[in-house]
Amino acid sequence: MDPELKFVDIAAQPYRQQQRRDDLKSFEYSYRAEITSIYPLTEMETLYRIQIVDPEERNRFVFTPGQFLMLELPGIDEAPFSISSSASVRGEVELCIRRVGNLTNFLPRVKRGTHVGIRGPFGTGFPMKEMHGQNVILVAGGLGLVPLRSPIAYVMENRSHFNKVNIVYGTKTPSQLLFTHQHEMWRKDDIDLNIIVQKADRSWKGPSGLITEPLKEILTGKDRDYYHNTYAIVCGPPVMFKFVCNMLNEFHIPMQKMFVSLERRMHCGMGKCCRCNVGSTYTCLKGPVFDYWTVMNLKEAI
Amino acid sequence: MIFRIFEKEELKKLFEVFVAHNRVVGAVEAGRDRDDQPVYAFSDVSDYNEIKLDYSITKLPAKRFFLPFKEELATFRIENDNWTKDISYNIDRPLILFGLHPCDINALNKLDKVLLHSVYPMPYYAAKRKNMFIVGMNCVPQPSCFCRSMGTDTALHGFDMFITDLGGRYFVEILTNTAFNFLRHIRTMEPMEEDHILYMKVVEKRKKEFTAQVDTTDLTKILDMEFQSDVWKYWGDRCLACGTCASVCPTCYCYGVEETVDINLKGAKKTKILHSCNLIDFAEVAGGHNFRPERHSRLKYRYYHKHRGFVEAFEESLCVGCGRCGESCLAGITVPEVIESIRADGKE
């Protein structure tokens, strides 16, 4: 009958990393990771390779293509980024980062070997295994190629599991094209790569126009069997989603086979801060990868 | 459930047992408004006479004791090029909330669902919640209370003990062993049949005192159907997008995270700051694109989250009908009015 209440110390409990999604201590737990390479892609975007320092933790960090993580520079900021590298490499990720905010504008000052914090992986991924035996069209607009690079890596590593694979990629100008050093590699893996820019410059030899143009060419004249057995992965600016998804819809690509990756500014990644809510669906938990049926049921998603 | 009955003067003794060994928070009179009406606030109390047992409603909920407006998630020690992260859940002793009304208890129950019983439970909230002892107390319905419409006018769980004033004596529901043990320090009796009858009468009388109400039938569907309604624009034009509604709301938990470097450059902080979905930058992403740039789309989102999304996820609304947002709104927007207008627009 002690009239003093006992203090329950949650902080003193051990962290059960295996039950990451249910453990209280996982909330603010971050992996210490090292920036192992910095590779400039364009004037605005840089590719960072980041490796978890602890070998055991490295082994535990498993993600699926399409998932994102939270990158933290202590004292500067923490922000969400799509993982842009192959999911078969454990404990090491590549993030393609454009200079737009607090964190990303500070990053250019960071040198190789700097330690950062990463939390995650979070959110849903593309169901790559379900796509085995099917055709895949990947449509990327601008920075939208970044989250698609992970499923592209999957397709390349498992090329024999897929039928026809198309990448349709568009940017505003040729100078904004990302991963140009890899385009030939993709093509060599029997991936059909169509690149289109909105505004051509003198150096540009390829086509210019809207991304829906090459997409329409690909889709036109195929048989029912093709449309029914095709998966589409779409990522780009909000305005692009509408046009691309409508077109895929017109050609009767099944809604449950169309996947989009939505961009929102998460502050937690764990369904708490509400900043990424669409309607009241947490993009960080139910997304960022949604099938098109789900997106149609969300208000103001795209 | 175990019930007891005790004489009025025993409550003071119970309070003194609480306060002798624990931190106690209760409703006190913080000042007077321009009509010379008392303004109540939850605050630390040590003197029983300071506690206002008959407080109408506090301007602010008890939120700051479990979801502080600003809270440190982590601190960093920075040495040369290296850093160490330290995490504290910012609580070191239990807290007794004395005299919480049913709406505020239900608010905690709702928050538990998303912050405690969902994936990635939040330890900062959990640490405070698990160290909280709640003494509930029945209220006198105010003109702005529409809790009865939200099904939150009574609390079925989420407290340790719940006290109802029967006029001469107090009737107490005991939910936890801890509460039972506390009550051993004062004189209590088994309630008799006439106490039960009296309790029922008091409950019946209180039920009749509720005036404000809102029809929530099929609200989730109506919100979907009226998504494009011009009524939202009407409210959006009135809304000042100041975020007051969120800060006085007992269930608003949205936040943002900010990092700062200490002035001596030897440390840094990661701070969680409660946000409001009515503020302009709530849904802004890197590069400046804003998914809800207009006031009406943000106001609508607020209703969507509270009265549709939360219902979808947890079978209940994220509103307890305490009416604080309407009372504090500088533009005089109240939840019953907004919901009624959306429903009326659908009928046209």
C-alpha cells in the first residue's frame, strides 16, 4: 500500500531490433552510416553511397525496391529519401539527392567518410516478385527516375523472369537527365529505353515532347494478352501522374498492376506526424508505393 | 467494476495522500476573462484549495503533460567530426491527473490507438502514458460541448478511478489495483441500492443538460460525397489558418521535426514541435510544391482526418466534442456548424 507511484522506465528496456515495427525504442533509433562515395550526376543532383558502419546492422538492413529511409545530419535536418539502389546489396544504399532544402543544401559541404544517421527502411515497395513472367513498363518524369532505379536494378538482376521491359523517361532539358552513365547498360540488358525531353538543346539528338508520346507508341497496337499481363510503375511530378495513369487506364492496363510512388515530406516515417497524409492515409505506412485503385480512392493524391 | 462511496471531506484526504508522494496536476483558476468569468487551466497543484473541482472546461487540454508543444527527441554531442546521439523520453517521475473530464479521458484513449497501439509506437508518449494515474471526474455540460454526439460524454476506460458527485457524497468507479490501494487510505463504503438509484438520477440529469449536438450519421460517406462542395470554400474564406484549433485540441498530434546546432557548436538538438494542418506549410514538399495551398483545402483536410480517416482506421472519430476549437476560433468556426453545413449542402 505504498502511496508513491512506481516509475516505469521505458528507456531502460532493451531494444528488440527484430521487432522493429512494434518496439518502443525503435522510434528514434538510427543506424550510424558512412558516406562512402559522392558522385555528381547533374548540376543539381548528386549520388551518395552510404554504408551502415556496424557489420551486423548492415546485415539486418534489408529493403524492397520502392521503400524510403530517413537521412539525418545531426543539427542540420532529417528528411525522407527514396532508396535508389539495388535491394540485393545489404546495408548499403545509394541516394540521389537534389539540392532543394535545409539538409540537401548542406550536403555539398559534406566530405567522404562523414557519419550520418539513417532510419528505416520505411513504407511499401513495388511487388517485384508478382511481376515475374510479366511485361513491365517503368515511366519516370524528372526526379521520378530516382525511386525507379531500384526496381530497374531488380529487373536487370532477374532479367530472365520478365518478358518485355520498357523504360520511358522524360525530363525538361537534356542537362537534367540522370544516370546517363547507365543508360547503355540498361539497353544491353534488353531493356527498351525511351528518353524524351521537353526542351531540346543543340546537343540533343533524341526526341522532344511530352512523356505520353513515347508511352503511347509503346502501348499502341499491342494485343489484349500484352495489356493484361503488363505491370506499370510510374513516378514523376504530380501533373505527369494524371496524364500517364489516364493513358495506361485507356489501354486497359489492370489498375491493380499499375503502381505509383507518391512524394510527400515525412517528418517521422512511422505514421505519427501526419505530414504525409493524403486524405488521412499515411503515405509513409500505406505508401509511398500505391496501386492505382488505391490512389483513385484517395482524395487529392495526385 | 468495483464501486465505492465516500463522504465529501474524504476527497481532501485522498488528495493529500496523492500529493504527499507524487506530482499532481489538476484544474485551477488561471485568471478571469473580460466577462469576469474564470479561466481554467491544468497546472501542478500542491494545495487542495487551489483545485477547482467544479471547473467548467479548461481553455487548453491536458495535452502538454503527454504531448508537449515542443519536445526534444534527441540531443547530439559533437566532437571534431564525430557525433553521439542521446535519447531521452523526457520524464522521470509518475504524474497524477486529478479531475479529468470524460472528454479528455476519451481523448487519451483515442490518442492511445494511434500513438501506442499502432505500428511504430511512440516512446515519448508511451513513457508519459505509462506513468500516468488518472482520476476522472464528471462534468457539468457547457453550451459548446457536443461530446454526446461523438459518444464521448462518458468514459468507460482510460482512467484509474472515476468520481461522480452525488450531491452529499462521492461515488467512485475503480478500474485499477493502484486506485484501489490509494482508496484504502481514506474511509469508503460499499454503495447501497439507494446510492445506485441516486447515481442513475445524477447521470440522467446530466444527460439532459447537453444542448449542442451534431448529426454524425453516415458522416464518412457524406464527407466523400461533398468533397468538392463550395461550402468548404465558404469556411476556408473565414478561416484565418492560424492553427489555434489544433493547439487547443486534446487529440491533435501532428508535428514537425526541427534540428538546431547549439551556440557553442558542441551539441545539437532534434526537436519535435506540434504542427497544425491549417498552417500553410503543412503539406509542402521539397522544392516548394504544396499539396494544400488553399485555406479551404487545409480546413477540409482537418475534418477529413478527424471525421473520416480516423474512423476508417479505428472505427471512431478523432473528435471528442469538447468544443474547445470552436470556443477559441478567432473566426468563430465551430465543428457542429461546419458538419451541419456540409450535410445540408448534400441535401440540396
